[in-house]
Amino acid sequence: MKVLITGGGTGGHIYPAIAVAQKLKLDNDIEKIFYVGCKKNMEKDIVLAENINFYSINVSGMPRQKSLKLIKWFIELGFATIKSSYYILKLKPDIIFGTGGYVSGPVLLAAKILNVPFVLHDPDAHPGIVNKFMSKWASTISISFEQAKSHLTSKNIVLNGNPIRANFLHVNKKNALTELNFNPDRKTILVIGGSQGAQAINNAIIVAAPDLISEGFQIIHQTGAKNYEKYIEELTKKHPELINNPYYIVKPFFNNMETPLNAADLAISRAGSLSISELNLCGLPSILVPYPYAAADHQRFNAKAMEEAGASLYLEDSDCNSSKLLELILDIFNNPEKLEKMKLSNKILAKPQATEDIVRILKSSVSK
């Protein structure tokens, strides 16, 4: 059985695809795995690092307003669909798996034209344009949030949760704290804003960090690569005592995100689907600050779904400041019952078998 995978642009589309690819590589029924994405995007390096054959198309996100750019985009989409058709005819996959994002659009259109079955996975509470449009032709659609069902046109929708890479299942809190050289007697706060960081969260933490540390907390902070140098410069000016402080780790990006997630007692995070699934799997309560300019405002839908489930608190980006964060953090930790309920709600939402379930769906879709 040969599987072609597509999806990309952001980690929320790429890493679930990688989790499924990792599982497929361990399956004796799988002969070959291919990946179609954009070489200008982050998926290329991630896919090649997994020793998966990568095939590139040139496509960008659809302009939201009618203009000459939209005409140019349709031409670009046409060429990308032709190239995707060439790849499908050449590679002869038995099934195609798409995780969304504009990258997957031409591949799925080509699959429809060539009558190759495909399975979709949508990681968000509010599905993206590509998955909504292609859902009527999918063999099966896997979703991560119950709220996504009403936006999709299909009779075969399965609530699976987001596929998570296997390494997240093999780290415990004690070992994670030891690896970070953190004090197990202090409560640990993890600050994450995705690979690109979050300016509002960073601005709030640089003010709140000294107070949090004096209150007995320790902090793991991912600033995002593009914000790191500026953040360190500001931190050095305002709080030089926090540079090399044993209770404050600040990095641009964590490659082994499973370690800080398992070490933490509370996360402050953007509301991307991948981050939420990782929080669920680790049973980690959070304060979610959705990115206000995300496509189709999907992060706000994700954050509200988490709040409704009792797993997170919701905070608007415009309201994210040091005093509000301190207030919310202290309220959570001063209410142990509330913290435990949030942990339990995350564990209830977690779907540790999501990857296996999607592999099973892919295999059964071929045999139909």
C-alpha cells in the first residue's frame, strides 16, 4: 500500500501529518510514503528529516479580497493542480491523506479529478477553506473538535482528536523537571506562542516574570525565533537579574516540546490546534490567548471550545497584560480544586489513540 500525504504552512497542519507518517512507517502493509508540500514552507525540512520523499508544488494562500491577486492565484492553483496530477500519476498512491492548509488544495483537487480516494483530517474547531470545500468528496473526515461537524459536508465524519508524535507519550514530569534542571517543589509555568511566538504574551511576561518568581513559580518561556533577540535585549535592560536565573528558562524554540509540556503545571499559549492537542495529551491546564489574525479566526473557536470544556481559561490578545495574567495565574493556583478540574477536562479531551485510528481509517478506505 502506497500513501501520499499533503498539508502544510503551519505546524498545526504539518505535525499531525508527520505523526501519521511515523506510524505508517512501522506498518508492514505500507510499501511507500510520499509527501507533497511547498519547498518554501517549513514542511520541507521537517519531512526530509523524517526520511520521507518530498515533492514540491508552488502555491500560496487564497487572497481574501477580489483583485488581480485573486486572478493570479487561480492561475497558480491551476499549475499546482497539474503538477499534483503528475505526481499522483507517477507515484500511483492507493490513498491520499490531507491535513489541510492551502498546500493540500491542489493535491486534493488532483485526487478528485483522477478518482483517487482521499481521507481528510481537520485539526480545528472551525475547519479551513480547503477541507470545507473538499469534504463532500472525502472517503472519511477525521476531526479534533465536535464543533467542526456542522461546517463539513460528509456523512462519514469521525471524532478522532489530533495525531500526536509518539515521543509525547514517553516523558514523565519527574524526568522532564530533571532534564530542565528545575526545582520539583516549585510550580512551573510554561509560556508558548507557537514557533513564531506571540508579542502580546511576551510583553506581558517580561513584566510579570519577577513577580511570578518571587511568588514561588519557575518559568519556561518560548519566545518564538523572530522575537528572541529583541526579547533578550529588553530583558537585559529591565530585569538583568533574570538572565541565567535558575527559575527562568527562555529560548527561541524547543525542538523537544514534550519536555517542557510534561514539566509544567500551567501553560500560557496561543490556541493553535496542535498546541491544544498537546495540552490535552499532557493533561495541562492553560490560559489560551488566540492569535487574532489567524485564518478564519480558527484560534478563537479553538480557545472557546477549550473554555467550554473546562480545560482552559480564555483571554483576548488585546486584554493580555501582566496584571491580568498575574490575576488569572494566582486565581488558578489558589484554587486547587479548579486546577484539578482543568487537568481532568484536558485528559477527557485527549485522544492518545488518534494516530492509530487514522492509520486504520486510511487502510480501510483502500479496501472499500
